[in-house]
Amino acid sequence: MKMNVDKKKIGNFNTIWIRFDATNSDRHQLFIKEHSVKKQEPEYPRGQTLFVLNIPPYADVDSIKNAFTESCGPIKSVTFVKNANNVDLGFKNGYIVFARELGLQKALSLNERHTLTLNTSSTPILTGIAKWCKNYNESIMGESEIKKLIDNYMNEYDKKVEKDLRDEKMIQETVDNDGWTTITGKKKRGQYAPARKESTIQKVQYKEEEKKHKKQLLNFYTFQIREAKKQNLAELRKKFELDKKKLEQIKTVRKFKPF
């Protein structure tokens, strides 16, 4: 018993084919239908929006727009959306908004054997190294753009600093009903910070040296312990000899000699 299957319809979706270029024998199936919901979004007007499923990874916004424009007429916008799990699996869904309602009708009336071609001589698609180079070059900002961005940031920063100083001055000059003046404890930083004294700098340097000294591994190895003992013993002998000489000198200069 044979079953009659409508190849153009799968559920509420129509099916059409898409391929990368004319020389490619492999095709990919798209599922399309009119986007019509109870709460219609303003960016997706009713009667002009086509909902597309299963868009292949190699298709971008421009290629989809060019392919449907050639078959259905002018298009206002093409938007890709993520799937329900918010995971990028390569295949995409999207909305195509036509400039006129006639464009949507043409898209829905496309034959199930109709094939859209993305890469053509008039609308080429960059792939591989050429695509990567293009994306990299577009990601680099020009000198004028960087300068403009820096100037805008510094202007906003200067305005913020000026506002903070003005607000702080206003608080300091404010006197309440009892005659008390509010004193802020906010420390100034940057160009408004006072110069450090030499004594403060020396204290900081001393603390840093102490930290470094504590981190050093003294007498960690056996040979270090042995050398340290030898050095300590030599210093004790040297000190003992010096003390003996001092004692002899004291004895010789003694004026009182009872014996």
C-alpha cells in the first residue's frame, strides 16, 4: 500500500532547498512559514514576515537576503535568532521581513524543488582565510576612531571628577542649624593627591624589604646549615681573641697594683 506524502508541506511549514553555489550538488532543506502570532512584534509586521528554520552555518545575513531578494523581491531586514536552549549548534533560525506583502506571498508559493543559491558571481561569499582576514581587518579600529573614543572617555571622566569636587566642596561649606560643618573623610587620588614625604617613602621601602627578607629560604638546605655553623663559630673565635686583647690592655694600664 502506497502512501501519498506532500513533500512541500511538513506540518505548517513549506520546504525549499538551498545550496552554497551552482557547482555544489549537495543541497540543504529550509522550512518556511508566515510569522503570525497573537502579539505581533513591531519589527516583524504581519503579512510581511517569513519565519525560516534550519538555516545552514555557512549562510550569513547578506547571503540569505540576496538569495531571497532574487526570487521574491526586495527585503527590509534579515534577523537570526538563537534556538530555545540558547545554544549555538551551527544551524540557525531567522526572520525575513519583505518590503511588500507580495514578497511574502512569492516566498510561500515557491515550488518544493526550488533551490536558492547563496554564492553567485554578483553576490560572492568569502570563506576560509579570505573571510578570516576580512573579519580581522574589520575588527581593527582606525587611528581617528581610537582618538575619538579616548577623547570622549576623558571628557566624561573630567566631567565626573569636576562634579565630585563640586559636590564635596558644597558639602564642606554646608552649615547646619546648630552651626556644625560636615567634614568628609574621602581621600583624594590621582592629580589631586598630596605629595608623599620622604619619611613615608622610606617606611614603605623598609616594609617591602622586610617582606622580601621573610620570603627568602635561609638555612633550608644541609650545606647552608653547615656553612652557617662554620661562619658563626669563626665569628665567635674572632670575638674571643678581641676580648682577650682588650683584657690584656686593661691590665697593663692599671695604675693600682696591689700585688
